[in-house]
Amino acid sequence: MKLIRIRLVLCVTHICTLNMLLWMLFLGLSPESWAQQGTQPHSIKIKGDITLGGLFPVHSRGPAGVPCGEIKREKGIHRMEAMLYALDQINSDPDLLPNITLGAMVLDTCSRDTYALEQSLTFVQALIQKDNSDVRCSNNEPPIIRKPERVVGVIGASGSSVSIMVANVLRLFAIPQISYASTAPELSDKSRYEFFSRVVPPDSYQAQAMVDIVKAMGWNYVSTLASEGNYGESGVDAFLQISREAGGLCIGQSIKIPREPKPGGFDKIIKRLMETSNARGVIIFANEDDIRRVLEAAKRANLTGHFLFVGSDSWGAKSSPILDQEDVAEGAVTILPKRASIDGFDNYFTSRSLKNNRRNIWFAEYWEDDFKCKLTRPGIKYDLGRRKCTGEERIAQESQYEQEGKVQFVIDAVYAMAHALHSMHLDLCPGSMGICEKMDPVEGSQLLHYIRSVNFNGSAGTGVMFNENGDAPGRYDIFQFQLSNTTNPGYRCIGQWTNHLRLNAEEMQWSGGDRAVPDSVCSFPCELGERKKMVKGVPCCWHCELCDGYQYQLDELNCDMCPFDMRPMPNRTGCRSTPIIKLEWSSPWAIIPVFLAVLGILATSGCIITFIRFNDTPIVRASGRELSYVLLTGIFLIYLITFLMIAEPSAPVCAFRRLLLGLGMCITYSAMLTKTNRIYRIFEQGKKAVTPPPFISPASQLIITFILIGVQLLGIFIWFGVVPPHTIIDYEEQRPPNPEFARGVLKCDMSDLALVLCLSYSIVLMVTCTVYAIKSRGVPETFNEAKPIGFTMYTTCIIWLAFVPIFFGTAQSTEKMFIQTTTLTVSMSLSATVSLGMLYIPKVYVIIFQPEQNVQKRKRSSKAVASTVTSQLSQKDDKQNGESKSSAIVPDRSQ
């Protein structure tokens, strides 16, 4: 909106100025009247059948109050002489406009749009009808007024702001205009500038080329600098619009350089650019003076080598903007409409002298500036500080000379006008040797049609043509100013742009001779496994966030969780399968339980073999052979379960685990419970009567034991039916924060709760047995199995009380499976070992190493046993009262 308001104000200003000047013409004010005001328009006039106008910045803009300043040798004199050279070539060409001579009226714009507007009114004087009926000479005769020369077309202007101002006048009088240097995009708007054409491409092409350059170098964050005015502001606007349409390019700062910058203004510009220091690339659409002062400010700020300038064609391959600032400008990439040095013009211009170039009224001033001397001219005071010009100096011999970059386009613009006039003459005046009536005068609208239709090879051999907007095709050379590692420091062509970019990146070098392209990005690319967290409102800026935990990088902006059975790859660009583990036989967690189980199995097998071998001996018979074999079988199964718990899980292994895990303990403690219950009942019955209690025979004891075991088996088979045994892979058990340590655990489908339920019945039997053992602690010593069973149960309870906190306290450990398996198997082995060691190892020891004690005692009936118990209880009471005690008799319990 701000830019629209500025343009609106400029338009109003231009209209007001234009109206004022037109009124001056209508009122009959002549150039002589301007002279009285000190604004006499200097011009070069060359006679011809058809006159072309020319607008050139022969002088720079003057200080306040003065329209013109110093002479501009290259942009002014070179370009103006290029038009005169082209006219000479055309007039001497027998095939182009034969028998028709082109003349010229060349004006100086003084690089100021308002002054150029005033000057350009000279071109339209012949088209304005003035009423002189009331004007009489002293003799009362009507005055003889010389009719001004009619200009059919204008070559120029140079600056876009000047061309815009002049085009507003020329369109009113239908005078075609061809510019050789104006590149503002708005001049392509044919609704406003329909009579304007140009042989240089508009800045919209240039802006597209600059966007392509920026993208080719991998930059996505740049700043822009524009000189105030149509050229700079329109160029930056085109760059911003194209970059938005292309996407992927953000602007850090967009700064406008005022027409009249205040002191320190350029230092402030550099400070603003450093507010977004990552935007090292600076796109600059500015005039030469502004470019030079920007470089000076960067050098004062000690930022040599920081900024990476991309300059428009106003910078091009010129040496003046970077004079004495070469180190700051090193690496600058500039763009220039594709051009070639015209050898014919070099020969022409270097042969110019004060004697043979009198038609150029500014040539003497150029001569003084070029050779740093002073000519003696009427009305000009001689400067004693400068040498006197001899007039014999030679251009390029006694002064520096380099053809100005737009010379080719000036020549092409003049030739385009000539080709259009030639085609028009062929159509309107066929067979005529000169200008016919149909071309006298030349109609501007018709000429414009022929201008837009030209197509010829220009002075550099490239095609000259115009599109529907009067624009030339976009053809650019890409230059880079190189200072280091080169024998000839200066601009080097590194590529071309003709609708698309061709860049030789290997020929580029940057500050200090570095070949690597520097960065100009808001944020550097994220590492693998990191996502971009975008900064709100700035699509080229982001923060990098690591995809942590079990996340992987889904795309640039998102992380996602890996599937439950997978973990992220080390670089987090995808997921991989989680390794499957199980308890290995070689693991330390397995070696100790297996070692205990092997010893236990060997010891149990030894006991069973010993009992079988000495089956009919008194000790074996007194131990209750039937229940002893059942109990030893249970102990054997307890040891055996260790191997099933460590074996690789499978459906059969899981089935046997379910079956044997609780069965071994159930068998063992069912037998012990039956024994302790028998002793307790005998003991209690002996207190009441001499008759023995029921169900104390071996057969009864076996039946009771198997009933108790049957309850466990029934529960197990119900479990089999409800949930058939199978394996699972538990990925949750070993899923630590660091996914590198994540493992899937191959295990049976037996949860901690299921395991407890499987053992719960055996624990109930064990607790019940312990209760009976406690109740039977007062049994006489003649029942020598009561106390070993009691000690066994006490110890077993302690083992299992220690087991519970260890087993459930490690539920959150990453080594849970190993710890729990080892704890369970070791606890069961220790329980079995306690039972084996307390109840059977002493008997085996006696049988093998003390066979003399394994002899038959006198046999008693159950009734006698009961009497003995009653007698011993009485004796025990007497002993407690201080009376004598009787000797103990070992009963025979082989029944």
C-alpha cells in the first residue's frame, strides 16, 4: 500500500508538471524564452529526411537548484556517440532506407526525470497547432515562423524513471519510443505506455534470472536493497513477487535507499542488514553511487567478505561502483543483458577528435574530462591548475578507454527504428525513391506497428525483436567479480540466462579464493533423525528437534512412533525390527540354577535308588515307604522344572511349564501335609483315648495325598482348556528409554499373576503343613519325623518369604525375565534341597554309612502306639513337676 501511495503521488506530480509544460507550449513559449530562465536545452541537430529524437544522460544530476552536474563519459558520451555512429552506418547502407537520410535531435536528460520531461517537449513542438493570427510584425505583416522539426521516433531514455516521465508525454502525441537501458517492469504495461518499446529485457526477466541464481547457489534467505525510484523499487518488487511465486525463498530485510540519504544513512543500512546476519546474500537494485556507498559502509563496519552481493544490470561489469572497494565486492555476482563489444564503434570512437567531431556539442567537455586538460573557450576562464589541451591527444592512447556496456543496445535501438521505417516505406511507398505522401508525415501508430514486427540480427549478431509488450527477449550474461587466485582480477563471465539459467559453478570463487559456495540460509538443514519446527510466519526458518525415544523421522516436519515390535534405526530415518532374546543356557542367570538343579537331581536320584535298594530295611519302612516315594518324586520334579524354565519357549515347553511348575511342589507338600496331619491326629487322639485315629494306614495316606494332588491337576487342565499354552514376544518388558537397548523377550504366555496362581495352591499346602508342624512341635521324640518336617517347613517359609519381594520387586527392571526366572528356580531348588536334606539325606547316611543302626525294633500295634503316647505325655508332665523320667521307646510305624 505504501508503494501504491508513492506511485500515486509521483503520477500526480508528473501530471501537474506535464500540464504546466504543455500550457507553456500552447502559449507559444519558445526555447528562447526558456533561455531567459536559464534552462536553455542544449541539443545536437543533424539534418535528415526523417528525424529521430535521442535522450541521453550526458551529464549527471546537479546539486540542489542546478539541473546538470558533471559530464558522464561512458553512460553519456559513449551512448550518445553510439547513436550518431548507427545513423552514419544506416545512412551509408544502400540497402536500408535507400535514398532516405535519417537525421537526429539529441537532448541531454542530465539524469533527472523532471528535466528530461522539459527537454522532451522539444520533440512535440511540431505537433502542436498554435494560433498566431493575432501576431503581427512592425510592418503589420504576419510573422514568418519557422516550423519545428518533426520527430517521428525517440531513442531513449536511459533511466527507467526518465523513460516513464517522457513516455507519458510521447504517448499523447503518438510518438514511438525505443529505450536502450530502461528495464523497469511497469514499462511493460501497454495500457499506460503503449508507445514504449525497448531492446533490453525488463527487470522481470532480470529478477527471474536473479531468483534462479539464488536458488542455484542453495540460498533461501536473502535481503534486498533498492535505490528509491522506479528502477530500484520495481526491480525489487519483481524479485519479491517471483520469489513468492517460486517458493522456498525468504526475505530477511527489504531496504530502500533514499534519493538524498542523510549522513550515516548507509551505516544504518548495514546495521539493519546485520539484524538478520544469516541472510548474507544481498540482492541489490541500485545506482552506481548507492552501490559504492553501500560497499564503503560495509568496509567501515569491518564486514569484508560477509555479504554476498547479487547485483542487477546497473552494477553489471562496471568498475566505477567498486573502485577502491574491490575486497568488499569480491565474490559479487552481477547480471548484465547479453552484449558484445562492437569493434566498429571502437574504431569510430577512438578516431574522434576535436576537429572531426564538431557535431557533438559536448565533445569538448568530454575531451577536457578524459585527458584532464583545459580548452580555451570564449567566456570560460582558464584554469591555471590544469594543463592546456593541445587537441592532438588520442583516445585510448593517452587515456583509458573501455566501451560502455549499453553501446550495443543503443545501436540496436536505432537500427530497430530504421528497420521499422524501411518496412513501412516498402509497404506505403512501393517503388518510390524517397518519402512519399503516405509517409509525410509518418503516423506514429503505424510506425509502432512496424517497430513491433521487426526481426533482424543486431550489432552483436543476436536477434532483435519485440514481444506484444514491446519487450526484448531476456538474454543475460552472469558475471562474478573475482580478486583472489587469478592473474587478471576483475569480472569473469560464469554463466548465461536465456529463459533458464546455465551456471558454471566450478568457475566461481568467493572471498579469499574459496571455491565452496557460502551459505545464506536462515536455518541450516536438520541432521538425519531431526524434524523441522517451523518459525511462525517465516517459512525458511526453523528449529531442529530430535525425534527422541522410539520416534523416527516421518518427513521433514514430523516424527512418528515406530510400531510396537520395532525400534528406530540409529539415524532415526526409519524403523527396524527389535531383536528377540531368551534366556540362554550360557547366561550366568542360567548357570547357577542349572548347577543347583543338577546337584539336586543327582541327590534325589541317589535317595530314590538307596530307598529302592534298601526298600525292606527298618529305616525305609519306618519312613513310610509309599509317601516317601511320592515325596521324592515331587522333589525330583521341582528340580526338573529348572530346565523347563530355561529351555527355549515353545508350545510343548510352555505346556510342561504349566503342568510341572506347581505340580512338583504340590506333590511334595501334599505328602508332607499328609504326614504331619497323621502325626498330629495320632498325637491328639492319644490325649483322648487309646484307640488310634482313622485313615492313618499307608493306603489311606496315599489316597489323601493323591486327592490333594488331583486338585492341582484339575486346575491345570481347566487352564489348558481355557487358554491353550503358546509363546508370546513381550516387547514391553525390555523397552528402556534408549531404544538401542530395546529387546523383545520370547516367553510363555504366563503372566506374573498366572505364575502366582499356579503356585498358590502349593503355597496353601505349604502353609497348612507349617501350621500342623507348629502344632506337632510337642510330639514325643519317639515320632522322630515331626521335628525334621517342622524345620523343613520353617526354612521353606523363610525361602519363599524372601522370594516374594525379589520376584515382584524387579518387575520394572530391564533384566526382569532373567532375575525372576533365576529367583524362582533357585527358590524352588532351595525348597527341594531343604526337604531332601532334612528328611532323607540323614536316613540315606545311616543306611549307607551306619548300617548297624538299620535294625528291626520290636513291633507294636497301633493300640500300643496310642498307649505309649499317653504314657510319654504323663511322664513329660511328671518331668516338668520335678519327677523322674522314663526312657523313650521308638515305636514301630511300619504299619
